[in-house]
Amino acid sequence: MTSPSQVRAPAPTTARALGWVAPLCWIAVLLDGFDLVVVGTVVPALQEPAEWGLSGSGSTFVITIGLVGMMIGALTIGTLTDVVGRRKALIGAVTSFSVFTLLCAFAPNAGVFGLLRFLAGLGLGGCLPTAIAMVNEFSRGRRSGRATTTMMTGYHVGAVATAALAIAVVEPIGWRWMFVIGALPALVLVPLMVARLPESPAWLLAHGREDEARDVARRHGLETAPPVEAGTAEPGGAGATVRTLFTAAWLRNTVAVGVTSFMGLLLVYGLNNWLPTIMRQADYDLGDSLAFLLVLNVGAVVGLLVAGTVADRVGIRPSGIAWFGAAAVFLALLSIRLPIGGIYVMVFLTGCFVFSAQVLVYAFVSANHPPQVRATALGWSAGAGRAGAIVGPVLTGLLVSRDLAFPWGFYLFAAVGALGAVAFAATRTQVLQER
């Protein structure tokens, strides 16, 4: 009988292998980008006496409660993905997020709205690690960096599109329509996923379903993976896959990646929530803050495309260390007052490095964990990052409230970027035999 390691499919092309997987996962990640900015676009309306008259603490609650849900969702759904499969987990996460996002449009008060945001966050938190795992398992191993960064452009495209959409929606027809529109993609996306999204052959093989793995690999021009190596996974479901991450073989990377991801998303959410306010404290007349966020996120998209190519040529780990280091430098340089044109260029370059640095963390995790624990590792990485996503806006908000955000906010961000580079340097590359 031919062993799985001997089964060979025709030489793969990336386009054929990814097929429907890449666009469907890209749209799922775009929904994460929607969530990044949607609450910020509606909070001013919720603070109006004619609506709920949210106080400062009430506004902080509705902003952060969704992030708490996303942190829990990343930790739990990312782990369950390695048990129930990529396909089921991703379809379930998108469906759950979309239903609760739609219900947000009908929330009668801030308490119900917060609860629905938390529940939507649970599903949304599971989208990212599952989508990254799936895209990497349908791409050629040497292109895992580009596959991850290209898919993550959806995150920032979603952020830019949502910020622009808010101009046309919030004031003219009301904030509730933002959540109705945010739920609409599921009407197309979920049926397409059910009809077109295959299960990962790497996951199928890791769970002993060799015939199915061989069939999916053949249809997508992939090579099937070798058998699961002894010691890389334990039987026993979700608890066992989590324990694997804390065994001697994986503990160093689990801790180092968790710290790096915490620092990375602290920067992402700290900047997206407070950068325009910090620059106003620096006496820049930047006009509409939406334009400022647009520059930041356009820089992020460009940076992701460049980072993926560089990572595939020189390695994900050295690229990630360099990207965090460059982010620290440009964040520190934002503390220098420049002409308006210069500051927009600096913000663009900052976006190029800050956001793609965090995505390279996900690419590293995906490339350095075997399929039977990959989504769990990505989920725990994203979960640690979501903790940073909560801490970043809170810390920066404290500096803003004390009128210290300029220049100390940028010094804080620069230090976080430097710590991210140090933590990334503490990781080690694992040699995997998957493809």
C-alpha cells in the first residue's frame, strides 16, 4: 500500500491550489477589518442625547467589550478548529458574527448593544486564525509569507471601506444601518463557503482521513503531507492540542510569539483609535480624521504586499524582526513636528511597517507549527494579541486625557515596537516536513 508520504499530485501552481479558498478567506478577514473601525464610527452618534447619551466610560465599554469577545473567540475557536476542521469552524464563525452584528442594529440600549458586540466578537475572533491556517495549507510552503500578508490586506481594505462607508451612512440615514450593511456579506459569503470551500488536506491527513486528503490534494494540485510525526500532537481533543503548545518542544515559541503578538496588536489598535487625536494635540491641522486613518491603512496594504515578498525571500523570522524594528524607528520619528506633507508621508511609512509586522507573526506561527496544532497556535497567538488590542487604546487614552500623548504616546509606541522585535528574536524556526 502506498504511504501518504509517497502520494504525489501534479506540480502545484499557487492559483490552482488556492482556488476558492483565497477569496473566501480574504472576505472573511475583511469582516475583521470592518469590526476594527465600525464602533468608532458610531460612538459619536451614540453619545448624542437623542440616542443613548453615552458617557466616556460607556463609550469605552462598547469599544472594548467586542475586543474581549474576540480574544476569547480566538482562544477557543482557534483551538476547536484543530478538532472539528477548518471548514466547519470558519463557516460557523462567519455565520455567528454576522447574525450578532445584524442584531446590533436593533439593540434598545447600550447594555444590550455591548452584549451583542461581545457575542459577535466570539465568532469574529475565530475567523482570523482559521482563515490563516487554511490559506497557508492551500499555498506552497515557500510562499507562506506572501499568502498570509496578501490575505491580510483584506483586513485593512475592510477598515478603509468601513470608514468611507460611515460618511455616507451614519449621519444621513442613521448608525444602525452600519450594522445591517456589515451583516449583508454573509448572505453571499456563507452559501459560497458551504458550496465551494474544501476542507484542508493537511487537517484531514492529521486526523487519519487519508482518502479524503488525497482527493482534495488531487483536485487542488497539492502534494499530500507526510504522516504526523510522533510527539507533535496528542490524542484527546481540544485540551490535548493546547497542552502540546506548552510541551518542551513548543513552549519557547508559544511564549515568545504570545508576547510579540501582544505588542503587535497593541500598536495596531492604539494607532487606529488614537493617532488623529494625538496629532491634534501636536497642533497639526489635519482636517477630517478619516483621511488620516485612510493614509495609515493604505500604508498598511502596501506594506503587507512588500512584507510578504521579502519574507518569502529572506525568511519570515528575520523579516518580522526587521519590520518591528523599523516600526519602532518610524513611530519615534512621528514625535518630530514636520510640515503637513511630511507628516502624511511619515504616517504612510509607519502604516507600512506597523501592521505588516503583526501579520508576519501570524505567518511565522503558521509556517512553524504542524497542521494538527496550527490553528490552535494561531488562535492563542491572536488571543494574546487581542489582549494587547484592549491594553493599547486604554494606555493611550490615559496619556490623551492627561495631555501627554504628544510626544510620549509615540515614545510608548516606539518602545512597544522595540519589545516586539526582541520577542520575535527569541523565537526559533522549526523544521517541518509537511509538503
